[in-house]
Amino acid sequence: MIKDDRDFSALGIAAKRVNKLFQEGIIVPTEVQEKVIPDIISNKNLIVQSPTGTGKTLAYLLPLLERIDQSTKDLEVLVLVPSRELAFQVVRVIQKFADDLGVVALTGGANGVRQLEGLKEKPKIVVGTPGRVLGSFNKKKLNGQVIKTIVVDEVDKMLSAGFMGDVFSIFQKTLKSRQVLMFSATIPKNLLNEASEIIDQPISIMFKDSGITPATIEHKYLMCDKFKKITTIHKLLNILQPHKAMIFITRNEGVMPLAGKLREMGHNIEGLHSDLPQVRRKNIINGFRQEKFPIIVTTDLLARGMDLEGIEYIFNYDIPGDTKFYIHRAGRTGRAGKAGTVITLVSEQQKFFLYKIARDLSVDLEEVGIDEQKIFPVKYRKKKE
């Protein structure tokens, strides 16, 4: 194996996991991994902001796996995430790098009885969504007094109105001496004040360009009346013929109609939203990963944390609600240094808002046009005096 000054073994990761990383083609740690792994092993509390696609999941999982005490049957690590999909993704990563370790997912929308049965196997790690995790505590199925570390992934979302109450209740059931790790690509300033209630003397680690989309991503927009959006997306897909692409819209109820219309137009496409049954959602994501279809229509459900490889294009059918949503959507492409393109459909009234997002992110926006055969840059000529 090639040795490097930044080899994972130098950070305190055991040889067996370094070998598994090597088999996955992961040889040199990313900047966030290099910085936080020693701090996590040293039991420090962290609030970490790092751009999408920089390896945050491995940054917290690798050192925590090193610290697991296999001589006890106590639950040691609790990972809180905002969605079922992200929970199962984290579980898969754990199983890949510690296949002998007990891990259970606790998520809404799945068979609760079966999940609670899994807790009888005395897992060392539980990964779950706040509602189902809190419910397990209330049923006395989890003992918060033995938990050594709590990870709050996508912490800006987790401390938003929809989750904050459950997250705080979960923390109240654990010892104040437990380690707390908070990660996200976007961490608003006000979140640091809220987090102070559940994390003691944290080290804040904000990487350069955190919250900014990678330089490998091109950002384009196309002026489009709302009544012409479907035909415009249809043309874009025909011209670009993406190997893998995601189309983002704002509301759940629009996902299936849009996917259905594009399917009628000849595209191999599926829709995914949070109201679908868990089994259906899981099958759609697996199908997308396995390249059974190249295009998926979804909401911001899949904009956070999901590691979906090889996505070339992000299409914002609906303009993102704010800078944070744009970052997370765009972050599904251009991962790990690869190229990617984001194309946003905007009306004349929305153009100013999109430019504000671009200015806040310090990204260059290019306006493009489209005909039946190609996409072309729109050039403006100054009027002669």
C-alpha cells in the first residue's frame, strides 16, 4: 500500500480499516477528515461546517469505529439524521467498514416492531431520525445513560423547527459528559447559540469555502415561462442525454405528475418524495444507484447528505427557496473533485432572486438558451448610442 504523510493510519485509524479504505479507492484523507479525526478520537466536542462531497460521514464514523469497546454490550454511539434515506446510507457505510459491529436503524415509515427487535441484539451504534429515536427512549428500549457519543448530521436541518424539540428531548435523556459532534455543509450563525444548550465547550471548525459549491460545478440558468417548463426540461434531457441527473421541485404533490409527463415523453425516469411508503422509496433509490433509470425527480428530501455517485446534472425545475437549499441541491453533483452542471429554470420575476443566491455563494452564473438541437450561451449586445 502506498504510504503518505496524510495516510489514514497516521490519524489513528487501524490497519484493517485503512485496507478497506484502500479497496474503496480512498487513500488520502480529505481536509475535513484530516482535521477532525484526531479531535474525535481525543473525545472533543465539535461543530464542523464543510462543503458537500468532502467526506463528512467518514470523518466522524472512522474515528468512532476505532473507539468502540467490543467488551461490553452497551450502546455507545447515536447518530441523528433528518431522513430515512440518510439513515440507511450511514448504516451501509458502517457495515462496509465494520461488518462485525452491531448497528440498527430507527426511522419513521418503517416497521417499528422489527426495528425494536433489532435493539434486542444490543447494537453498538444506532442511526435514526429524531421522532423514532425519541419514541424508543420513551418505550424504555434505549438507555441514554450509556451513550458515549451523539452525532447530529445535517445539524442545521436537525435544529430547525420541525426537529429541534425531539433533538433536545433526546439529549436530555443522555449524560452531559457524552461527546457531541455536529456536522453540516451550512451552519447559520444563530445555530451556534441554539447548539450551546446541548453541547459543552465545542470546537468550531469552519473550512475555507464552507457552504460554497465546489469550483468544479458550472452554474447556468435558462429563462423560462412556467407554462413551458415541462417542454424545456424535455428538450434539455434530449440534448444532454445525461448518464445520471436529478430534477428538483419544491412540493411533494408535483413530483409524480412531472415524472409521469416526462415518462410519457419517452424518458426513463422515476419520482421520489417523502410521502411514498418506505419500501417504495428504498427501491427507487437503489434503482437509481444501480442505473436502472438515469433520471430522478425529487424534492429537497434528496438534497441533503445523500451520496449518490456519478450525477452529472442538477436541474432546478423550481428555483431553490434560499441559498442553503441551492447549496445542498448543487452538492449532489461535482462531488470529490468531479465536474458537474446545475441548470436552473427561472422566470423574469425570479431572475433577481437567483442572482442574489449566486452573489451570496460567489459563483458565476451563465445564461443559456435552447433550441431543438443544442444549448447555447446567451450573449447580450450593448445598444449603440
